[in-house]
Amino acid sequence: MENIEIIIALLAGVTLLAILSQKINFPFPILLILIGLVIALIPNLPVVELNSDVVFLIFLPPILYGSAWGTNWHEFKANMRPILLSAIGLVIFTTCLVALVAHAFIPGFGWAEGFVLGAIVSPPDAVAASAVTKHLGLHRRLNTILEGESLINDASGLIAYKYGIIAVATGNFIFWNASVQFLWMAIAGIAIGLLIGYILYLLHKFIVEEPTIETVITFLSPYIAYLIAEHFHVSGVLAVVAAGLFLTSKQMEIFSHSTRIKAYATWETVLFILNGVIFILIGLQLKKIMKDIEKYPLDELFFYGLIISVLVIIVRFVWVYPAAILPRVFSKRIREKEYFDIRNVFIFSWSGMRGVVSMAAALALPYTVNEVYPFPNRDMIVFLTFCVVIFTLVVQGLTLAPIIKWMKLPKYSILEDEQKTRVMLTSASIEFIEENFAFNQISDEVLAQIKSKYEIRFNKLFRSDLPNSVIVENKNRAEEIFNQYVNTEKKLINMERNLIKLARKDGQISNEVLLKIERELDLEESQLQ
């Protein structure tokens, strides 16, 4: 009970710091890793030991599923080549080089432990990458590749991680056999994920219609996919990702707007808690880890951490530049079709922040091998993983914005795409009304009101001065007009909220009516947001 109380208290502290990160516009993942470091320095806190299966089951499926839901399937498919080159090729390349360097430089560090360490620190983190690059105006294609890479490389890294643990347990590692097994686990895991995704698609579309129940099912989905795949000894991680990508491509068909609003808000909360808890657990374990590896001088420990951290950054550059340039050299179709800016290659190379998945994998390492003897160098692996995560998040995360500014990369603005889409939808709606309702049996009053609604919306879009000014000198004026419009609408919505609450207090309306109208106002405000 005492441990639970401490975790709740620390999670409350994490929440307060999340508020602070918003106020000072500081990337939250960087704050989280610093929180973990501070927790490790607090005296008299307990050490929490978790079963490796519990860590993987509780934390990884929802985190990966949430990342899959945030991925645009069509853009993901269009950028499949660079995503797979980084998510599979770069992960294996990094894993092997980290194993080589760790074995060569760290005394008593075997090949198998080095391979485990490499598999843990090789995949960059989707949450960390998107949080750090969120407001930097990176090109949409670059963001898609970053997020897609972070989604798939977790799976490839964790498959390599499992084979590393097997190598530690058995004392041997056969490369060709591991490669065949890797392909089998990946293909079978994807197949199971797609099958589960299709079954859930049918369930959402034809059977379940209540938003609360649908939201609960979305939380069960990653666990169902993960557990079924693991039962058949294939990749549960890839099953979760495949199911998530399949369902996100169908979400407009299967979910009502009420379900989407409720599910997205709930998922944001749960993912926030999971990310906070994992870094709290890191802090609670770090003190014991430091005690268990005190046989190494402190300067040596930080030297090893620096070596591995710098290595994973350099390896990314060594891989990414040839992988980005060589396909363009040999393919005219790629040169003509794909947007390319050499500055974006550097930004992509520098965006390899590690995060919660690496730490979860490190914490999930078993304490013993075959329940007989201690897992070799476990504490050193966890410590080095923490070093890599904090080094990449702080060094790369905090310097990314200044580097983008220094390189004078053109800022991509979503406002322009949003404006074009809204104009297209409104124009199409007006045309549809004129073609389908003008001569049907619908009253002139109703027709006039419906058409007027879209004509007013169309006029507002152009009065906002957004279409061209987003990317030229009138940008500030456009944003000012847009913000004034949104703020005015929000004030009107708040006024309506206050009126219905007063009416309920005076007994003029029932609580059921209040909730219904308040929900409609929430939907309207969500559109403005």
C-alpha cells in the first residue's frame, strides 16, 4: 500500500510538471526523464521490482496502439520505403554496432548482453519525436517518416531484444536461424493483427453503437491483439501496430463523432498516465541500479554511457544519408515524384530521440536466467539505456529547434491545408444542395436556411484572409483575424453554457437536457479547436 501511495503522489507531481511544461513551452518527454533522475535522488523511496511480462503487457500495447492511431495510413503507405529502411535496416545496423562497441569497451560485457543493449536503444520513440517536433513546422512528409519509423522500429527492436535474451539464456546465437525466425514472427504477427483488426472493425460497425462501450473496446483491442499473437509465439508488438493501422484507416466508417470525442480524450489521459508512471518506475529503480554497479568508478560509468549515447547518434547519420540519397541516384521516378531537401535529411538524422519504449524494455529485463542465476549485466544495461534516453532527449531535443532556425528550413503550416480543405468541402456542399434539393419537395424556407449556412461559412473562410497569407507577408494579420473569430465563437459558447447552467439551477430545464445541450456545445467548440 505504501508503494502505491508514493506512486500516486509522484504521479501528482508529474501532472503539475506537465502543466509547467505547457506554460513554459518545454517538451514534456524531456521533463519526464529529468523527473526520473530527480526521483532517484530522493532518499528513503522504495524500490519497485516488476515482472518483465507485466511491463510489456501493461505499458507497451496501449502506447504502440496510441501511436498507430495517430498515423495517417495513406501517407504511411506512400512513404513505406524510407520508413522500412530506417525502421528495420537502421535498427539492425544500430543493434550490431552497439553490441560490438559495448563488448569491446565495457569489461565483462558479453556479446549477448551487448546485443540486448543494442536492441533496447536502437529504436527512436514516436511520442518523444512528435512531442519535440510538434511546433517546429517540419514538412509533412518528414513528420510522416519520423512517426512511421518510430512505430515500426519498436517492433523490429523488440524482436531483436527477445532473441538477445534467448542468446543470453542459451549461450549461443545462430544468425541465419534468427533471421528466418525474425521474418516468421514479423509476417505472422502482422497477419494476426490484421485479422483481429478486421474482427474489431465488424464489431464496431455492425454491433456496438454506444460510445462508452466502444471506447472500452478500443482499450481492449491492443491487449487482445498482443496476447493472441504472443500465445502463438509471434510478434505481439507488430500485431498491435497492424491492428491499430488497419482500424485508424477505417475509423471514419465505424465511429460516430461522439465516440471519437470520448475515445480520443480518454486515450490522451491514459497515455499521459502510462508515460508518467514508466518514468517514475525508472527513478525508483535507478537508485538500486547505481548501488549494484558501484564496483565501477562513477567516471567510468558516465564514460560508458557517453560512448553508447554518441554512438547511436553517429550510427544514425551513417545510415540515413546513404539510405536517403542512393535511391534518388538510381531511380528517376523517385527523383521526380518525391519531395527532397538535403536539410531535411540532417533534421531526420538528428531526430533520433529515445524514450519510453526503450526504458520499458530495459525495465522488463528478467532478473534471472532460467530462474537460476542473475541476468548478466542487467543493471549496467538499464543504466546505459537511461543514459542514452536522457542524452538524446536533452541534447538532441533541446537543440533541434535552434538547428532548424539556423538552417532556415521553410516552415510547413497546417493552416493552408486546412483552409483549402474547408473551401473544398463548403463549395462541394453548396453545389450538392443546388443540384439535389432545388427542385425537390423541400420548402423554400428550409432550402434557404441550409444554403445560407454554407454560403456564410464560405464567406467567412475568405474574409479570414487565410488562403495565401499563410505563407506570405500577411501571415500575422491572417492569424490575428482567425484568432479573433475563434475567440469570439468561444465566448458565445461559454455564454450559452452559463445560461443553461443558470436555467438548470432555477429548475427551468432538467439535468438530461442540460447534458445534451452541453455536449452539443462541446462538439462545436471541438470544431473550433
